[in-house]
Amino acid sequence: MSYQQWVWDQVDSYDLDQRDLERYLRRLFGNYNFFTKRTRLPEQLLATPSMQQFLESWDAAATYPASLARHDTYLYNLEGYVKRLDCREKDLFSTESRARLDFWDFDKVAQEFKPACVSSADGLKKKICAGDRPARKDPQCRFLFVHAPSSRAQLRITREMLMLSLTYHQVMPAYLDFLFPLGRQVYQRDFHFSGFQHENHLTACEQGLRIPELGRSGRDLQLCYSLKSVEPSESNPSRPWSIRQTAIYHSFDIETGAATWILTKGNELMKDRVQLATGPHRLHPPELTSFETVAAAITASLATHLIFCSWSGENWRWYINFLEEELQDKTRRVLLPTGDTPTSPISEKTLTEEPGLMTPPMLPSSQPFPPSPRENSYRPSGRRGMSDQQDFSFSQLQRVQSIEDKANETLLVLKANISVLTELEDCYRHIFDCDNRPKELAAYCKDDYVRFESRITSIRNDLRMQQSRVETLLHLLDDRKSLLYGILEYRCMEASKELAQKAQQSAKNMEKITQDMHNIARKTKQETVSMRIITLVTLFFLPGTFISLGQTLMSTDIIKFQDKSAGKPGRTFQPGALQLYLAISLPLMFITFLSWYGVYWWVNRKDRRKSSKLGVFRSPV
């Protein structure tokens, strides 16, 4: 009979010495000589069905999350995750030369956490595998830190390393949703996405993979969520604060107390805080490193959650103070009463603390705004009506809009954090109220859960108080923007009024110039008529004058005057001379007028042709 036909059973641990086995066989069958040999059976026979499913999932780790052995996600959703990973691979993951995955595992023998770092997929396999296949039991508590050089840089992990890690720990696919907003980007991408997801396998019908070889009972709680907080930033001195996020995954085995954490963040802040809280020089209570019982392990998990929840409530007070100071700095001068100008920091502080100045005044309808000169502010030159108006630059209005955008973003983040904390609290309340919970949870962890719930409530109340401050700031921003828009509208109205006055004055000047031109044209017309008359008279007498002055042609006088002393009449009329004069003068006069008219007609015709080519209308002169 071959070993395939044997009846096999399984025990959690079996280690029988060869001599003990021979002694047991002699007592059972008699005093015979037995030959025993220690051998290794095929891996397929040693592995349980659940382990076999896990190994198949491990072999297909590159297709995560489709490679998960058991999950609560539809197949088309898994395919969507794979497509998004393919699309974001270049921006989300780095090369193996820059990869660094930090482990922080609890050593059960030394009773302390020990660090480890892998920088390649082969190194990761050596870390979690015994040989070629995963066979080492999970540590009682493990932290995996995935981080990046900055909040807008690639994660320092390759896709293969991340897929192997998530497959080995059978991480729920929803955790990828909180990784997609990270990675290399110039502008924020999907930054406002946040949420809480969990999967419970506490009952027998919901039990996951039971893999005794890895120390997994199959009754576990898996949850992942994203929190955001504001941190100091040195990249831009004008904006010393930056909102950053952390993606958190946690699984807890309800029977063995084994816990796994995967933290993804744009810097190493969470890594430093966890190691400081659980390291040998820890400042936190020892409950974070106590895993003797399931109750102690879940207490450590609750305390670890509080590290991240406390971070989500930090620095909001100072960030909102910064936004309020920015708003006051940009809009304080437009609230000053007439004639008041801050001359020192003390006066500015007094103005800030004076409640009467916090409410924007009504816009004046007939009087300009009070003066408040300021360097580098816009003041149109030559505006007499604007001399008493508050000065502010258009860039200040843009800055006010930027402050409003930041305040709206802050309000959304605060609401998201409050929602995540509420869901986290409800999730653990369900565990403690569940009928299938271990009995020791109700006996030993109730007080720890009450402290956890109280701490979460305190953080949530503080976030709600900051939310109220942001909502008040947004109302104040609306009022200040209305005031600034009113000032701009008033300026436009004054500018239009001034332009209208200048246009009216220009119109009057043009009217005067037009009247003068009309007078000049009228006088020119009169002079032109006079010149024409003179020209006609000249042309009329020119031929006769020319003939009368001719010495050779007109040598005879028409009227001849003589001395009466000789007995002759004093005046003698000669008709022949007059006839000769007229016969010569009249044709010459006609020819002169005809020549003048011909030249005049030719010049006008030439001007009309030239005007018609240029498209200019000329009235006849």
C-alpha cells in the first residue's frame, strides 16, 4: 500500500524523538527490534487545504488583488484595481535601486521589537519564507512601513515587493483605494478621498483561511482607513503648513492575538512615532508591547490606533490661527475707521482684538472710503475722488480667495477625520458586543475599550471645535470678500465717473474746436468767393489790358485828347480803333476763360479718380 492510501491526520505540533518512538512501539507490539527513519513527506501531503490555497495565491502574487485566496470583493472590482495599478505604476512605485521596506517585528523570545529592512523582492522572500515557500509563523505583532522621500514622490517600494507583501498577509483589496492618492504628482490628485473599510471573520460561517503553519486561525478582523493631518513644511516659506495623509491597514487574529500593521505615508513620521512608542526607550506605557494574551494584544492594538488618531488631531489649532492671521493681515486696513491708521504692532494688535472692528462696515453710498496709504498698493494717479478710499492690491484679493480655498479644504478634511474616527469606534464596539467574541475580551478588555472610546471622543470633540472655527472663518471670509468686491465696484464706479467727466470735458473742447473750425471754414469760404471774384475780374480785364498796353499792335488811341489852343476840339473819338480793340480783346478773353475752365475741370477730374481708387468721398468744391 502506497503512502497516498494512508489515512492522514494533522496536529498543530508533532516532534517525537526516534528512541521514544521505538520504546512506544515495543510496549505496544512487544519486545521486537524496530527500524525507524525520519523522512520528509511531499509538501502537498503536509499542507492543509487552506495552506494549499494560500500557496496558490502566493504563486500568483503578481496579479494581486485577484490572487487573494478569500475576499469579499466582486470580480469586476478586482479587475478595476489591477487596471488602476497598471495606470499608476510609474507614478506610484519606484525602482528596486531606491526601494526600502522597513519591518518592525516583535521577537517573542527577546520580548522586544526588532527592525529589519529589505530592498528587493528576493530579500523580501527570504524575510518571510523558509526556503522557497512561506512556512514561518507570523510574529505576534508586525509593522510594515512604506514611505516616500516626500508627500509628492514615488513610494520607496517596487510593485512586485508590494504585491508580495499584500498577498502574504492577505490584505483586503480596499487598502489600495488609500494608496492611489499617493505617489509622484505635481498637483494634488484625489487628495480629498478618505474613508474606512473593514472585513470581519469572527463567526464560523465567516471564517477566513485557517493556516496553522503560519499561526493563523482564520477568525480575524481586517480594517483599513485613511487619516489626514497638518504638518509644518519648509518647502515654501509663505505657506509653512501642509496637509498630509496616512494610509493604515490592520489585521487582528481574534484567537491567537497576532496583529499586522501596514503604514503608508509620504515621510517617516509614523515610523519614528511607532518605534519611539514600542522601542526599548519608549515613553508610552508598556501595554503597547504586551502580547501574552489575546486581551493584552487587543489592548496594544487599541493603543496603537490612538497614536494615529492623535496625529489626525494635531496642529489644526495653529494652522487655523495661521489662516486667520493671513486674513486679518490682508483685510485689516479696509476695516479701519476714517482717519485711523495703525502705526505700530501694538496698535495692530489692539485693532485685531477690538470686537467692533471684526464686523465689516456697510459700504458707503455717497462718501468715499477713508484713506489708508500703504506701500505697493494700487492707487490710480490723478483720481481726486479716490483719495479717501482704502487701498489694497488685487493680489491681496487673490490671496483672500486662496485662504478661502484652504479653509474649505480644511473643513472637508476635518469632517472626513471625524467620520473615520466614528467608524473606527463603532467597529470595535461591534467586536466587544459580538456574541462570538472570546470570553476574556469581555472580562479583561472592557476597561481598555472604555479608555479607547473616551480618548477617541476627546479627539473627535476637538476636531469638531476646530471645524466650528473653520466654519466661522469661512463666514468671515465671505463678509470680507463682499467688502473687497464692494470696494472694487466702488472704484470702478468712481473710475467710470471720472472717465465720464473727462469725456464730457473732451466733448466740450471738441465742440469748441468744431465751432472754431466752422468759423474758419465759413471765413475761408467767404475768402474763397472773394478770390474767385477777384480772379474773374482779373481774367476779364487781363486780355484788354494786355492789348491796350501793346505798343506795336495798338499804336492808335481810341479817344485822342488835343490842345484846344490850335482851334481843334479837345477830344477826338476814333471808332475804328475801338472796333479793332474789341475784335482782338473779346476772343482773347473768351480763350482765357475757356483755358481756365479746362484746367479747372482737368484738375478736379484727376482728384476724383484718385479719391475713387482710395475709397474716399470728396464733396465737390
